[in-house]
Amino acid sequence: MPIHQPQQRTDVRSDRTGVQQAEAALVEHYPRLVRLAYVVLPPALGRHRRVLTAHAVVQRALPAAASRTQSSRVPAQSRRTGAPAGAEPAPEAPSADRGPSGAAYGWVRQRVLRAALAHERRPRWWPGRLPTPAALRPAVPVVWGLRLFPRAGGVDELALDRALSAVDGPVRAAFALHLLEGLDESGARELLGGAGAADPAGAVRRAARLGSPDRAGAQAMLRSGEFDPCTVQTRPSDLLRRRHRVRAAALAAVLCVVAGGLAVAVEEEEGARGGGEDRAPAGVFAPVLDPAELMRTAAERWADTSRVDFTAWPARGGRTDDDGLLGRALRAWAGPPESVRVSATPGTFTVPPAQPPRLLFAGEVDGAAVVLFHDGGVRVVRYAEPLSGSGGAALDFARTDDADVTTGAAVVVSRTGDGARFLLAPWIDASTTRDLLAPDTPGRALEVGPDGVTAAVPRPAAGGACGTWPVLQLRSSERIVENHTFLVTDLGDLAPVHLTYTPKPGRGAPARQPREATSTEALVAWARTACSLRTLAGSGVRSVNNWAFAEQKLPEGRASADWLCTRADTWRGPGRVLVQFLAPAASPTEPAAVVADRDDTALCSRFGQHVLAGTHWRADSGRWYVLAAGSRAVTRIEASGAVRGAAGGPTFAVRAPRGADVELTASLREGGRLAAVH
């Protein structure tokens, strides 16, 4: 016993040293750790909650005080590396972090990573509709009265954030460990395994495809203010809600007193009626359902703000002061009766508003009284009731988060069997209509009323022959941006779809970016692919881009064909890709051949810039060929299976029987292999 006691004191001193080193590492690298946690945490938490949770995860990384005194369980490795008592061994640190302080940082980093990943893991018995147990833990810091957001980035940062939201937590973690922490693949696998990831090797492989080939650009964006939860902006978005909660609390107290005296009477009445539906007291929602509490934007706000989206729309229409209509619309939203038809685009919540929404429009259009609301930057809601007759009202929901000058430029205010009317954004200076299947025909002026409502625009045919495809061609005011003309089309949702075009790759030029689909080249390409938009109707599409990723000289002649990747991005994040082959055609509107169709993929986006596709093609001589083409980084294409062959460069052609089963692969300029998309 006399011999053991000094050893215990030595362990305690070593334990304290380890804790102190871990605390020092946490304080020194706090912004770095919080950024890592923010990237790994589920984007579904929302930016405000993700900011607070990232800080909470890091601040809870150190062990509790009780565990620091358990010196008898301090392993020898922990004493050497400076980790606290009872801690798991720290993973190998990068060269810049070697030594006691680096080992302590590695230990803290692993605990941060484990805690962040836990927010996406559910036990098997845990209901899928509920947040994870980790997400339900009370978090410190707590912010009252403010919403916190990292600084907004540009289009590229937004695209990276959406790409990260489409993968799971271990993939986000591997991506961040490589670009933020500088770990190689083996180091990332080891750290993910120690943090409890189910498939570290698979996560590292999937993360390697994110941001390729511009990894340096992705690294710069990941280190930008868009992903920095330590430099945030604040907004008092819940001032009204706080006031309403005070009112609701006072009302709830009164209701409790009244309910105590009326409980027996209510129970007897319910028994006499045979029961009934449980409903919250209408007074609890009274502030949100009060038309006087609706938010309204000043008429010229759009010209004096850097946030040009639905929050800059003023309230327009002839019935913006009709409290009866506005009240019915709000009550229908809070609890639609059976007579109200409710529809929502995929991924859109239909829950009642948590705070008074913004009024965009209230007026009469096509025999109906129509009200448009904007709910906190996330949804646009349309309520319509007939002015005469016995027909029921309709309530439509659509996502509009992160809308901008183009995707927030119009909303469908009325839709009939023949056409649709749009409410245009206040920054739209000129509007015309044109037919995508008539690329040489100039647009026709579109009449717009003083309240911003357009004349009826013909709707694209949902079935049968695809003879026309009407689109809106809009031009923004010079007070927003000079000479900015763009196309949008109606695919059946409240928000029309923004159409863009990415030109063919130039020789030795850097990768092209999507442009407005108003050039001759863009209109010619859309003339042959417009009818493929039918397959996207009603799916909550935000934008569609036609990327001309390759041009191929065809066998047995001098004619050439184009390869297009048509990518549709939805408001909720996932995208759909159609790869289309444009062979020479007698008509400029002959539909292209769809050779591949893929859902929920990053292909043909900034984070999926490599694509390879193939098809069977019949020459005028009657001979059949297998054709293939890849994007600009493809240096060699190989075929195996029923036919074998290879060719250097981004295109390939080989004689093959009709319908021959051929597998295509490609080599990339920076290394790696690419399989053909189907």
C-alpha cells in the first residue's frame, strides 16, 4: 500500500496534465474544430441550429469532471500522448500537429467527430420521424431572440452545400478531414473508424468524388465564411413570435383556470355528442392567424437590398386590405377543412406557420380570390377560393428556399386548362413569351397588369404530341443587373423552372459554367430537348441545365453529333440527369435520344463534372456502331463485352451488332477510371 499510493498521485498528476493539454488544444483550435463539426452535422438541422450545435459539440468534447479523477484507468499510451484519463488512444496527427499538443488535439478532434456523427445515427428502435437522441440533448450555448447564420456565399458555395446535404455524415466527415484537416485517405479512414463510422473506406471513396476535379476550389469554399460558424450574422426573425408567446402564455394561464371549472361540463357535452376531434384552442394561434399581423414589404425595397428574393416582394393586388379573405386563407392554412384541396411539391411541409407570414398578393384572378404568402424564406403558399358557385377552395404549397433573381422572378397565381398567369417579381422590367420548339422565332410581348399579373401564357402539353413548348423570357431591371435576360417555364408547380445552358468545351479552355439559355446555340439545343421536360412535371424542380459536354464526328462521313447532359435540380436538393444524344436530323426540333436516366446523383453538376455515356447508332449504310463520348477530362475510352476496342480522346466509335451488350469505361486526365452512366 505505501508503494501504490505515490503511483496513484503520479497518475493523478499525469491525468491533470492530459486534461490541461486537451483544454489548451481545444481553446487554441476552437474555430477549426467548430468548422469541422458544422460541416459534419446534418444540414437538415438548419443553419441556426447547426451553428449552435457545432459550438455545443466542441464545448462538450472534454470529459466530465468525474472521469478526470479515475487515474487508476489511465493507460500508458494516454500518459505519453497527453490524453485525459479513460480516453481512447488518439489517432495519428498530421505532421503539423505532432508532439504532445498535437496528440491532444487529435484526441479532442476524434471526440468532436464522434459527437457530430451521432446526430445522424438512430438506434434501430428509435422512431424514424423523431430527431436522433443526440439531437435532443440540451445544447449550450443557447441564443434567445436571435437567429444565427454564417455569412452567405455565392452560387458555388451554395452548390457545395447542396452536394454535402445529399450525402451522409461519414462522407461529409471524410471530405472535411481531407480538405480542412489535411489527412490522407488512410488517416481519414482510421479517424472515421475511431469515431464509430460504419464504413470508413466507403465514405472516403465517396468523398473523393466530391468537388472533383477542382479540389482546390472546393477547399477554398469549405474554408470560406459560408462554412464558418464562428463568424455569423444575426437577424431578429422571431420578435413577433416572442410577443405572441407572451400573449399565448397569458392566454394559456387563463384557459387553465377556466378549464378547471368547465372540465365536467365539457366532458358531459363530448359524451352527449359521441366524442369529436381534438383541436387546439383557436386563441393559441390567434396572433399568427390575425391578418393585421401579416408582414408587408415596402414597394421599393427590392431596389435597395442585396437580398433579391421573395422577401423583397411588396404586397400587391386589389384585396390586400380584405381582412375577411386574408383571415379565411390563414385559417385554411392552419387547419384546412375537408372542402379545401391541398397540394404540395415533394419535400414541402404543409404545417401551419410558426410566425406571421409575408403577404405577396391578394386579388381576383380568373374568377377566384387568390392569396399568396411567403413563409420565412422556405415556402410560398397559394390560397384560392371561387368567387361564385359551390366549388371548394384550394391550398398549394411549394418550396422556395434560397431563391434568387431568377428562381424568385415569378409565381403561378392562376392556372386553367389552357394556360397560367404569373405574378412577376417587382424587378422584372420586360417580359415576352417564346416557343422553345421555334428557336428562330422571336419572342412576343407579354401583357402585364399594374399589379404584376401577366396575361394567360399557354401551358406545355402534358401528353400527346409535343408541338410547342411555351416559355417566359424575362429581363431584370438595370437597377438589379444590366442586360440580364433569362428563361423560365411552367412544369406544374407554383414556382416556374429556370432554364440554363453550358456551352461545348473549348480547346484548352477551363471548364465552362452554366449561362442563360438565350443564345442561338442554347436555343437550338433546347429545341431538341424541350419535350424531355415532360418527365419532370410536378417534381419540385428548381432549374434545368443543358450541358453540351462533347461533340463527336460520326463514322462514314463528315457529319457530327452532340452529347448533352440535361440536369434538373430540385428545391429540396437531389437532382435528376438525362444524357441525350443529338444525331444529325432533318428537323431542328427532332427530339434527341435519351441514352441515360439517373435520379439522385451529382452527375453533370459542379461536384460531378466527369461523365461518360454510350449508345447504339445506325449509319446511312445500314451498319450499326457503338458510340461513346466523355467530358473534357476523359483521355481514353475502352469497350469490353460483345465488342472490344479502345480509342484515345473523349470520343469513341466501333462497329457492333445491333443491341450488342458492351461495357464502356474511361480514363481521366488526373488519374482514375470512369464507368458509363446508364
